[in-house]
Amino acid sequence: MALDPNTPVHRRHFLRWLAASPLLATLPGCEPAGSRSGASGDAPPAPGQVPGTGGRRPSLDDLATTAADALDVFDMEKVAETTVPTAHFGYIQTGVDGEETQRNNRAALEAMYIRARRLVDVSRLDTRVTLFGREWPSPVIVAPCGSQRGFHDEGELATARAAQARNHLQVLSSVSSTGVEEVNEARGEPVWYQLYATSNWAVTEAVVKRVREAGCPVIVLTVDLPGGSNRLTLERWRRVDDRDCRSCHRPRGEAPSVKPMYQGTDYSSSDFRSPGMTWDFIGRLRDITDQKIVVKGLVTREDAALALQNGVDAVWVSNHGGRAEGSGRATIDALPEIVTAVDGRVPVIVDGGFRRGSDIFKGIARGADAVAVGRPYLWGLGAFGQAGVERVLEILRNELAITMRLAGAPSLASIGRSSVGSG
């Protein structure tokens, strides 16, 4: 049966087939290598033409060829689909079950509208946010995402350098493909550390000790993935990946490689999740560290109240980007009830489907102090490395500034619940 080239899973294979086919040479603008406009000795491209397009006019379907070419984060996604190994791209894209939760994260944001105010002085914008006494120029946080060397050779180091260049808060994943010490060096200061607590307390204790000694000021305890998750899209993309994956994973049936943050511990893959974890775990963490503790993965007012009762320092509203639970509920919809429960006593962070500066605005309007993004910067990383991550952060900041000016909101503090509506 022929493959449909418009099906995402098959698009790469169609392009590979086309590139190898003799039919390619018969298509307009597909001259042999060395004869394209811009090659040594050739005349410069004619007006309306650009180098690298075979002398033809650029098309709306052309991919960005540099990070600077990307107009929004979705341009990065298109490039990353062609540059990141197939199964690894599936890992970025996957949700769970029928992916209702992932889709609803976006749909709920898109269903909201901004109530723009007029004749407000927006000649100067204030996008600063302070978290635990540290001021950041933007409310956009680089969310924890694991295994980044699967998307680009420099992985978390490229992300850290981009976060340093753009001065963004970065949170490092427990399943990072680079150790925290190297990431801190690349970032120029200690990052926040996201913790997956294992069911083996000795392992958890060793990891917490390591990141504390590395200077990380904050532990972000993730609580929304106590067991496995049904990531069907990932499995489908794995099945069509024709690479030999032994370069990045051990062969099927053998023990997986130990991630850098668990090396030197008694870690076992069987105790990576902690289905028996309860609120008592917060107290146990308090006994072994003086770091700030943020609980990530809350979506109800009841849990927000319990988090405060157990002395957490911040609440992170998240459904793991639709990659863990299959509840179908968007985080932007869960955010207001948690903000009400917290009542300003600790900071509130949110993630889940944020792709544009207008989305960041909506998150702030619904009460978040900061908004974390994950997939967009992974697209940038996979597409262009550090430059791609920097460009994604730049795009989001520029879009947020445009949105604030058009909405008549000169500062984050001026954005409130009356700034948005829905329905």
C-alpha cells in the first residue's frame, strides 16, 4: 500500500524516497549539486529568488534554513521533524491515549480571548518576575525535558547556553543526558533541579545531596507520573524508525543505560517510579535539604491546599504536557482554582500547551507568576541547536511584548483576570 506523504509519520520516508529517486532531477528547480544558484562561479540569484532554492521562487512550504528565519515556534517544529531522528521526534510529540489532554491544552488556550484596553501608555513594558528573591527579565521558564542529546548532540548544554544568553530560568530534568555540574557550568549559575523520586529512598537521598552540593537552589518534585503512561504516538513513531538505535539506547531486552544523574547510585529501572509516594514525602525531603521545594503536577484546589499544609514553597500547575495523565483537562482551565486556593502565599507556575506570547499573556492573566515551555524549545534545539533555543525564547518574548502593548498592559502586574475572557 502506498504511503500518504501528508501523514506525519510517513512524511520523512516520502522525502527520503524522493531524494533518492531519479524523478527528482526532472522536477523544476532540482538541478544537480554544484549547478545551483549561489555556487562558486555562478551568477547571483535573480530578484525574487533565494540561494538554496535551485533558482526558483521561495514557497510557503520552504523550511527555515537558519534559526533567524523562524517566524514562530511552529516553524521550528517543521524543521525539527526533518532533523531529529524519527523515534526521538515521536518522543517529543507524544501525548497519551488518544491525546485528548495534549490537544485540550492548546484548544483551551485558543478558546480564550484577550480583552484589549485602549489609550494606555505602553511605551515602556515591565515583564520582570521575582521568584524566591531572584529577579528574571521574563516570566518564561525553560521547563525540564529529558534526554536532550537525543535531539541534538549538545543537548542540555546547548539549552543551558541559550538560557544564559537570553537570561531565562532553566529547570534541569532528572533524566537529563548531561550531569548537573556540566549544565550549571554552561548556564553560568546553578539551575533548578526537577526530581523524579524513586521508590528507593537511598537513591533519592543521593541525588538530592548531589544537586544540593552543586548549588541548585530549588528542587522541583514532579508528582504526576507515579507509574507508566500510555504513549501511543511514541510507540507508532518507533515502529517506523529504520535506524539502528544502539548508538543511543541499548538493544531491546538489555538493561537501559543509567542516566547521568543516577550514576553511582543503587538505581534500578524497576524503582524509578514511586506509586506509593504520599504527602509525607515533602517532610522527608525537608529533613535532608534546605533547598526550596516546588511541587509540580497539581491540577486541583484540594491538592494545592494540601501542598500548602505540607509547607511547599511554590506550586507548579502541570499535566506533564499531556504526556502522563489522560484526564482531558487543560492546565489553563485548572489554573484559576489553584490560584484561588494558594491566595498569593506562594508562587504559582504553569505549563501545558503554551506556544505563543499571547498564550503567556493568558497564563499570567489567569494568575500564574511564570509560564514554563517545553516542546517549543526542544523543536528549536532539534532544528538548530543553541541558536534554535535562543530564537524560540526571543520569539516568545517578542510576541508577549506585542500582545501586552496591543492589550494595553504595560506590566505583568497590570494583567489580571479581567484581561481575558472565554466562551
